[in-house]
Amino acid sequence: MRNRFIKAATFEGMTPGALVSDELIDFHRRHAAGGVALTTVAYCAVAPDGRTERDQIWMRPEALPGLRRLTDAVHAEGAAASAQIGHAGPVADGRSNGLPAVSCSPNFNPQSLGVVRQASRQDIARITRGHAEAARLAVEAGFDAVEIHLGHNYFASSFLSPKLNKRKDEYGGSLAHRARVARDAARAVREAVGDRIAILAKLNMDDGVPGGLWLDESLQVARWLQADGSVDALELTAGSSLLNPMYLFRGDAPVREFAAAMRNPLVKQGVKAVGKHFIRAYPYQEAYLLDSARQFRAAVDLPLVLLGGVSRRETAEQAMAEGFQFVAMARALLREPDLIHRMRDDATTRSLCIHCNKCMPTIFSGTHCPLAAA
């Protein structure tokens, strides 16, 4: 990798028919040309029922030609490419996908306005195999890495959550049981690809909801992943797309913009009526996940990726000084894809991102930061 900056996964909304578009290729090419070392394609579901909406990519042979064109374009700019793979679980929109969503236990999905059914053992085995096959396809498509999604109360993360996971079998109860899905998925990926590409895991440090996964248990999961030898690095994240989506992002909560972007009329009205209680605002500060991430740095030897409020060169330098190997950036790069080159040339460069978070609802139209052209 040419530097320590990673373009974090942000659903692009540029995959009509669940396939790569020219717009998606240009999106990642711009970030590669702008200086990042690694750009992350988000999100590549391991099964068609694992998408948060019907136009997300799911990994299958038909997607390979487009993905290969994307990785070729990124490599031509001197950067590497990573595919974020996972299953959305209770966050999947079964109504949009036309397929029933599955979760650790029956949970309500506010986007589809339906109850997600409990995954059977056969479902768990199928999704675990799906991770392995998705990783193999990523190798074939020319990716340099895969990022296994173990956060945000997606499928594996929902099992980790004591709030969501009410199972009484070998996948529920103790942390060892609740961590089985995440560990098995990572081991399946390692077995499928060996050392041909790097394997990262995006792991929740905490869910940001009372009764959810918290630091003490997440630290143990990180230790187990290290002991398993299944991943090469951890990207540390937080929050629940199902229960508290803004906990990860901090800054303004654009409730009105989210309501306008909703396709389902009932969901649109619901966001207008009660969205401020679900889409909560949290004060923004630089490196807002650093305090929690420091505990992981002390607990494991794995390379770690610091995420959350990295928008200045000195923040990245501080992270390196504290033993983090990489930093991941999202909103700042949506505003300015060339920010890394500008930081390289001038250490005093400041991101123009104002953390209004209006880039978040624009993913439904594939436009991203509404201020980028300003």
C-alpha cells in the first residue's frame, strides 16, 4: 500500500440491477486518483437476501466482468481495491429484495415494516458458505482485499448482540456461542482464499444501544479472531443500522432529507413523524472513536484501522504514533476525493466536510455529498 489512508465503505447507490455501473467505476477511480491507498467497494452481499435494498451488488458470476473493470481502473491509478462482503441480516429489506430476511432472532425492520424471521441452522450454514464463495469471487475479480462486515447489527453482528440475540441453542446465550457466526464466517473466508488477498474484518466496538454489544465483549471477540488467524486486520466501528444508525457518524441528523429519500410511502411518513427519535444527533469531534479503539490497541497485536472523525493529517499522524497501522475516511473523501493528495502537499490542509450528514440519504439516488461541487 502506498500510504496509510483507506477509503471506508460507503454504500454508493450506483449498482442498478445489482451490477457494477460506469458511475461506480468512476467513483472509485476518483478516490484512487485522489491519493488513497485502498478504496472499499460497498457493499457486496454474499447472498441475494443479504442486501439492504434490491440494487446492491450480490456476489455471483454475472457481477465479475464489472468488478474486474472496477479493480483494473483502481489499479491503473496506483491504488488497491477491497470488497466489503457480508449479509445484512435484520437490516436487509425483504420487501425490496423480494426475499425473506433472516436474523439471529425475530426482529422488526423499520425500513421494510416487517418482522425478520429467525435464521435456521441451514440458513447459517448457507450464509457462512456464501462468505467463502464471495471471497473466492473477489479474488477472481482482481480485488486486493476483502472486508468482512461484522458490525452495525448486520447478520453476524446481530448474533453478537445480547439485545437482539435471544436464541437458546449453540448460537445464543454465552459470548462464545454468540460469536460463533462471526468466527465461522471469517474462518471460511480464510480457508477459501488463504493468503492470496488480505482479509479485514469490520467489527463493532459497541452497538450504541442499551443492552447491546459493549467493549468488554467486543475485546474478547477481537482476541478470538486474532487467535483463529482468520483476519489480517480489524477496522473498528460502532453503532447499529437497525437501532441507532447515527451513533457511528456524529454530527447533524438530516431527518428531513432521509424522509424525502425514502421510497416506501409508509416509511416516508414514519420518518417524518418519529424520525428524530430514531435518527439521533451526536456531537461531532475529531477522532471520536479513538478512546474506545485504544483499548483494542492494548488488547491485540493485529493491525488496526482507526475509523471515525479522521479529517486532518495530524489526526492520522496521531493514530500512527499510537500504534494504529491505518486510518479510514469516508465523509471527508465524499466531499473531496483528492483530499489525501492535498494533505500530502500541505500539512495544514483542512477537510471542507461540515459533518451535516446530508451525504447519507443521497445514497438512494447515487449522488453522495450535495456540497461536493460547491
